[in-house]
Amino acid sequence: MIYLVRARRRHCLETVRGMREADRRELAASSGDVEMAVLRGWLSSIFCFAGVDEAGRTLGVFGVFREDAHWWCPWLVGTDALEEYPRDVARLSVSLFPRLRERFPNMRNYVDSRNGKSIRWLARLGFSFSGPVPHGVAGLDFYMFWIGGENECVIR
């Protein structure tokens, strides 16, 4: 079973140490420094939690930070151990995501075009996708994904 706790620095560092290879590649291509990307996400997020199992093992961290006056930026990185809990991930996604949408109605970010598992999960949550666009320090193909609003900044 996965339990959600307020993310702490140690959860971020434990996630970096055990990170899924697809997430590691994505963060390296996007920002260049995997550990700093996770720590920046944690420090920037007004909503940030870690998933832990019964033994207290960190399974991943996720959060949402403000991009601008209209958009929020959701993010999630997981460890290899997260793959042991597919049903819990599905259950938590179904129960938590609608509550996130109430608080953060307009969300967008980028996902590495090579990260098929994350793309499928985001599509199941209802996100829309752009075509591939060069993104990050490596200039590799990423898809912008969004939900709510239009794919542009609109101040309400």
C-alpha cells in the first residue's frame, strides 16, 4: 500500500538515488542536473507529497508549482520500487486527481517523448498533448501536456 506524506528533502534525495531510468533520462534532458531538478521542484511547489510504502521506503515525489498567473505545473518522479504498486498508483490517481483539479484547474508541463509509460498515464488522467517540440538543455523532443484552459496564458 502507498501512503502519502508531506515531502521532505530526504524523500527527494531517496527518490533521486532510486529513480526510474525513464524519469532520470527525462530530467537530465530537461534540466541537466537530476538532483537539482527534483529539489527545485520540491522547493517551488505549494503542494508536494511523497509516496512511501509500509516499510517507509520512498517510492517517489510529486508536486504542483505556479508557472504564471494562469498555469500550474504538475510534476512527478518515481523510483523503481513504485513499479511494485500499479494498483495503488491507479487508485490514488483516480481519487486524488479530481481534488487536484479543483485546486489547480489549469495545469501544464512537458514530458519526454521517450517516456511512454508517463505519456499513457497522463492521457488516462485527461491531459491533452502537443506535437513533439525541442525542449530542455538537450533540445530533445518533448510533448507539452495540459489540462484546463487553453494552451496559452489567459489572465482571468
